[in-house]
Amino acid sequence: MKILVVSHTYIVDLNCEKLRELAKLNSRNGEPVEVTVVVPKRWRPGGVQNKIIEPEAKVEDNFRIVPISNFSENNQGMLSFGWDLVKLLKNFRPDVIQVEQGAKSIAYAQLITLNKLLGLKAKMLFFTWWNMSYELKFPISTLEAYNLNNTDGVVVGNKDGFDVLRDRNYHNPMKIMPQLGIDESIFKPQQQPDLMQKYDISETDFIVGFVGRFVPEKGLMTLAKSLAGLKDQNWKWLILGRGPLEAELKQWAKDEDLEDRLILIESVPHADVPRYINLMSTLLLPSETTYEFKTLTAAGWKEQFGHVIIEGMGSAIPVIGSDSGEIPNVIGEAGMVFPEGNVEELRERLHRLMTQPGLAKKIGQRGYEKAMKRYTNTALAKEQLRFYEELLTEGVEATIGGEAMA
């Protein structure tokens, strides 16, 4: 089976691990799986990574990365590719083409059209995270309609995204699964005595952890207020990341006389993040839905998945998340969920973990087992391959977590 995956996401080599695992598999009939990943030759991510990235071509057995000339270097929806894409398609002749730029992308329309013109007869799929309702105007409405009408299947990152596409009258098969998994050889339980010493953390300290952007929609001030009501407990708050709320968080700690309990670390190499997660007694993602964000085609934001949750679970750290977006579906019975923005409910969850070490250990183990079963790169690669095989066989129903959906 020949699979072509197209996305700017894979300019970061670390993001390719699931696809590398996919290329190690065989299809049901024993045929080896070949995976070719198309990435833009030049890309400017923006934000804190505001520099041009020029990925290199790679060939590793049945897996390869092919940079292709591109138009637009920093807009997912506007991304499209040059004439060298045609040559690649003619030579590779994929059975499956998956474009991971969403339902409204020009690149996806381009691949659909080339699939038709070149007579490849490949199954066409796209991946999307988008999980809020939206209305479109011409010409974007026409672009989306063309894309949806020529789609054989969708890999969607969350249940709300599944529902949004159904509301937009897309009725072909869908599979709910995240774009990226975790590497169990990296995210795993491990002691970190050197970091404990560096940050003056003792064995009796309960470390409340957060990894991500310091922005209002991540619910950090809700977490701060919850912790302020637990001063009688022996906790410290470890925050890993950066963002505009940093000054407000430091001022909060000063006002509450909790400066000695706040450990704020702005910059850590990505490879070291698993070590810091293993310092935590619990990892939180208290995200909050907002309608302040607007794009050309949609408004609002709620948590689309929460990848850090499965990183914590893979490290056997008990996780707590709000009920924003996909978080409760990711956690399920393998952690704790509270109503977003609810200070008292979050405080209650924290207090239970702080005062019941047996419960914390039980939840951590439950999360670990779920992460190993559902969210490793290998597990996701197998799930994705099954979906492709069902599409090629035809007659597949939409699926959520491996269960058929009418």
C-alpha cells in the first residue's frame, strides 16, 4: 500500500514518528506499507519560531520526506505546491492521499484535482482539528464544498469536529484520532533527582504541573485561585512555558504570599520536557472556551485535544482537565475532569489528590495504561492503517475510537 501524506506539520522531524511507525507495518494481505510525506520547501511558522524552516529530504526504508516547492510560507489554508508535485505523484502513484490542512485548504483541492487529472484513483482524505461551528461566504464556501464532495474519508482530531462535519452535510466515513502520538521510550515514569535538587523540591512536596502557553484561555488564573484556597497543603506549582500572563502570575504569587511555591520556567529544550513532567504529582490542563478569536472563516476556540494530557498519562502522572472541547474524551475514566472555569470544583479535585496518595497512584496507572493502548505512535499508526484498509475495501462506517458510528 502506498500512502502520500501532505502537511506543513511534518517540517518538524519529531512530528513524523507516527508516520515512521506506519511505514514499518504491512497491510492485511501482507503488502508492505510505503509512506511518502510531502512538506513545503520553505515555511515560516510565526510566533516564537518566527524564522524560515527549510526541511531536508530523507529516505529511511519505506519512509521518506520530500520537500516540494510551495506558494504561501505561513498560511495553512493558502498553502499550495509547485509543478514538482506532479512529477512525484506520477512516479509514486499512491493508493491513499491524506492532506492535513483542513477542509477549506487550497492544497487539498489541488491534490483532489491532480488525483483526477492523473488518473491515480487514490482515496482522498483530509485531517482537521476544527471543532466549532462556522459559516462560510463565497468563494471559500465553494472551495469547501468541492473538497467535501470529493472526500472518501476524514481523520478528525476530536468528537466535536466529527459533529461539525456532519452538520455540514458530510456523510462519508470519519475516524476520530489525534494527529500525533507519544513515544513511550521518552514519555515514561522516571525519577529526576537532579532536577528536584535544582528546584528545591522534596519528596513530600505535591507538585502541581502545567505545560503550555501562558494565555487566558488555558485557564491558568482559575488554577491559581484554586491553589490559593489550599495554602494549608504542602504544594508547589511548576509552570513550564511562556506567554503574556507571566507578569500576572508573578504578581498573583506576590499578592498571595506564595512566591516561594511558584516555580516558573520559561524555556526548556523540547527533549527535556519529559523530565520536567516526571517532577509533577499531577498535570493539569484547565482550558477555557473563548469567543474572542476570529479568523476569516470562523470564530472562537475550545481545546481541540490537549496533547500534553497524553504526555502526562504516558509518564503515569495523574491528570486533571477541564471539560473544554476534547479534554474529557481524551481523559475519560483515566483522570479527573472539572467544569471549565469552576474554581471550587478544581480545588476539590486537587485536594483529593493531595490528601489521597493511593488515589493519585491509581489514577496515574490508569492513565498510563490508556496511553499505552491508545496514544502511542505505534498504536495510532495501526489504527490509521486499519481505516485506510477499510476505505480501500469500501463499505466502512464512520468510527470513533474503533467503534462504528452511523
